[in-house]
Amino acid sequence: MSGGVALRRVERAADAPIAGLADLLIDVVADGASVGFLAPLPQATAAAYWRGVADGLGDALALWVAEIDGRVAGTVQLAPCMKDNGRHRADLQKLLVVPACRGRGIAAMLLDVAEAFARAGSRTLLVLDTRAGSPAEGLYRHRGWQRVGEIPDYAADPDGTLMPTAYYYKRLP
């Protein structure tokens, strides 16, 4: 992938690049990302996950895709809280970048677009969790997210080893 990065919000299930998103998920799981799946991740399982995401798009879930030369290079989801007492917040989910495309600012671009969308929807607080000790923690801290703690043995790594998760929040102006 050599071209520029194009970001787009996927608003309809029919517009979701399921095969490309499935390949991305398989790549990041194979690279050790603890994002809810064990390795090796079958193509059918990855595609089924993304079909479920695509079917859930709407007020309660937003999805962006970063593409280079028409191929999926990254993605992020934002799940605004739909409860009456939580309409000021949203959960950032599944910020993923193809390992071969890391270091090009794609994660930062995806964070920017998700945060801008949250602000436009009057969301003033974002939350997320990530594997404690992962490279993602450095990205989140650099981008102004505050770490609030961790839970030991929260989820299994792709190889099945139980790992802690860290929780972060970010207040939006």
C-alpha cells in the first residue's frame, strides 16, 4: 500500500468492506492484538463479526474505515451511550491498523475523526479499554487520554494467555 490515506464513515451495511475488514482483523490478531479473538482467526469468523457490526450501524454505532489504494488499512468504531443518563459519553472501540501500515498516522487520523464525530453529537466524554502494556497505551496517552487503572487477567491474548486491561478516558472540549 503506497498511496495516500482516505477516511470514510460507513453508514450502511451494504457499504461495509467486509472482506477487507476481515483481513484487517485477521492480521492484527495474528500480530498479537487482544481484540476479542484467539489465533488463528478463521476468515468466516472475522467476516461474521464485521457483518454483525455493519448490521448494527446507526445511532448506537458508528464505523470509519481508512483505505490506501482502495484497500482497508485501518478502522475504528464509536458507540455512543444510548442511556438517558449517559448521552454525554461514548465508547471508542476496535481501533485497528494493518501492521504493515503502522507509523503512518492512520491511528491518529481515525482517533481525530471519531473524536470530531463525538463532539458534533454533543458527547463530552470518551472511554476505552486496551491491553495493559500494549503499544496502544502510548498512542492514547500521547493523544490526551487519561489512564484510570487496570484489571488483571481481564481477557486472553490471541495465544490464550490471560492479560490485564487498562481503562482510559478523554474529556472533549
